[in-house]
Amino acid sequence: MSTVNGGISFWYAQEGAPAPREPLPGDTTADVCIVGGGYTGLWTAYYLKKAVPFLNITVLEAKFCGYGASGRNGGWLYNGIAGRDRYAKLHGHEAAVRLQQAMNATVAEVLDVCETEKIDADQHRGGVLEVALSPAQLNRLRAFHAAELAFGETDRELYGARETAERIRVAGAVGSSWTPHGARLHPVKLVKGLADTVEALGVTIHESTPVTEIKPKHAITPYGTVRAPYVLRCTEGFTASLAGQRRTWLPMNSSMIATEPLTDAQWESIGWDGRETLGDMAHAYMYAQRTADGRIALGGRGVPYRFGSKTDNDGRTQPQTIDALREILVRFFPQLAGVRIDHAWSGVLGVPATGAPPSPSTAPPAWAGPAATSAPASPPPTSPPAPSAT
């Protein structure tokens, strides 16, 4: 059987595409219009509706909920923060510590919501294990571990080669660092469950409704315009497709592969009984998880930035990227040299073009995750914490 390349992602190959929701039927109004039906938009809708149940909230999604990075990622629920060191320089160490503590708490928050709302996303809180495979990586690992401790993560643990092998037998691993603030997820099960949950709360979701332009108090689509006092842009990596936003948010790609289900003997040789999400200290790092059905899903960088902020449509990745990811898999686990790769795909991530972290005067409170930090086209209402996920 040949490797399936694209088809959105392996996660959708497992779950199947969702039943289509109706597109926007024409011009309408709302109290809040959310553009984008991924994690960012759906978490925002969830917490706004929980805080103010009478709000009339409309979510507009170009394809279907979770079509973008929310349905193609590595299934990590993680407490990491990009740009934390710069944030600390700008706003002080203690502010960055509070931000880190809030991110730690966010992991538990997402899992608590899944339990409360009865969302089965194959979640398993095994933490995050990051390994070093060379002296240079070990130096980076120790520096990374020390930095995390300095930002208040006192429950993080540092392991040598023997302790690492007791958790997972990665060939050549000389050390690792583990944090309890992480979990494995099935990203599509989470996004589907979250979309169903917000609908049950009374949020209106229109799919197959691309927003072409956001103006103050207006979200413009081919099917009509939604007028709302608050329009929240939650489009992440697809922001460049909006009028006037081509250079404000850059789409970057990350690719993944998923193996066939491994045998009991193969798992016995690997270990990984704690089902931690797994990363390394390489500059072009990898990320992996042990899936609920006994596969390894592994990803990393590989698809370069596409000129003109272009994005792909179906999740296909380059053949050489598949080969490179297979090489990483076999480097970690040589006993899997002959394993079949069932699926390969690529996801689009969003990177702010300025690279600047938010300032306290304009940023949401320190507990906020990506759902609350997406730039609005008009001032957002006050909302409770919105957790990030994967």
C-alpha cells in the first residue's frame, strides 16, 4: 500500500470530513462575528458564550471547522511560548513568569473542558519529553531546562541517558527534560467536539463561507456581509488571503507522517509507556506522539515559506520531506527501518510578520492563549480566559 499524501491530514483520514454546515444565507447581523473556525475562533466563541450567554455570536469558516492547522498538527497540548525571552526583556521577568504559569494552567484547562463537555479527543496527559542526541544538543537541553526553571516551572525534571531510556528507548539519547504540562490529543476529534459544543451553546457556525475582507464592524463574504460591533480575526496562517493583510501574517508550513500501527513487539522494543509527546533539541526540531491506535505520528519543518504568502489546499507535502521525516523516525528508532508510512501531510501555521510580542497595554491578560491574542478588526468585548490547544 502506497503512502497517502495530503487529503488534508491523517487525522481527517481517520475521522472523515465533517457533515457540511450551511453557508451564510445572506446579509445578517450579530453581536460578535468571529472569522475562522479553527481552535482560535472556536475557543473564543466558547468562552464568550459561557461568559455572556445572551450574545449573538456568528462564526464564519472558509472551508469547514479545523480545515487549517487545527486539523493537521502534531496533537500536542503544550505550555511552550514563542518569544518569551523578548517579552521578559520588554516587560520584566516577573511578567514573563506569570505568563508561563498561565500557560502551564492552560494545559489543565483544555483537559478540564474536554471532561466537562464530554469531548473524547484521545487525550492523555503524559507530559512532554524533549531528548538530546549529541553533546551539542545536551548543552542546549541543559540550558533550556535551566531557563524553564528560572521562569517558574519547578516541577520539570532533567534525566540522564539511563533515566531517559527507562521512559523511551531513543537510539543514542544522552539526556532529556520532562515537563508534566503537556498532553497528547487527536486534533480533529478536539476541533469537531469543540465546534459541536459551541453550536449546542447557541453559537451559529457558517462553513464554506470565505471572508474576503474585514472592515470595522463588517465581515464581507461572497454570500453576504455580517455586520457586528465586534469582528474578531482568528484566521492565523490564512490571514494573508484577506484584503490588506498579505504581509501582516506569514503562512509557514510544517509537515508530518504517520506510520502503520506498530506491533506489540515493536512497542516493547521502544517503550514509551507514558505516552509523552516527544521532541528533540535539534535546530530543525522534530515532534511526535504515540497515537491512541498505536502509530507514531511525527513531524518537523521541511516545506519552505511559499513566495507571496501562498498556502496549499489539500495538505500535500513534498516527497523529499516525507523521506526526511522517515529518516528522522529511523534515526530515533532503528528497529522501524521497514515500517510502512501510511500518511503524509502538511499544515499551514501563522507567524506575525513583525515578530513583536504583545505589550501589556494592548495584549489580553496573561492567561490568554492564541484564541484571545488574534488581532481584532474592531475592539473586542471583555472575555474570560481562552485556552490554547495543540
